[in-house]
Amino acid sequence: MDIRIEDDSTIVLTRKEYEVLKRTAEGKSCEQIAAEMKLSYPTVKWYRKRIKEKFQANTMAQIVKMAMEQGLL
């Protein structure tokens, strides 16, 4: 999934990264996301780390806000 940010830069998320982002925006914990997606807790943490790196953000809250402002969530 391609996500375009304000300055026209493009961030590419895998389908699973997007699912983790979407579930995070719904307020779900890593444990809940892991159970729902049938992934291990460390795998969900790794996806969140990758999402933060791609968005160059420190928190998932910042990323969720950016994605919501762009109408992606």
C-alpha cells in the first residue's frame, strides 16, 4: 500500500504493516493485534518498529495522526 504524505513523498507499507497500523489506530495493543493476526508479539513489535522507521516518527500516535489527516484510516 502506498501512502502519500503532505510533501508528496511516498511511504510504502506492506499489507501486514498496514493492518498493524489500522489495528493500532483502533486502540488495540500489540498483544491483541498478535492474537487477531495470528502473529507473535515480537513480530507485531517489529512491524510497528518498521512503520515508525518508514514514517520517521517516534510514536505510533504520530503516525496514526498523520494517516488520519491524509484520510488513510
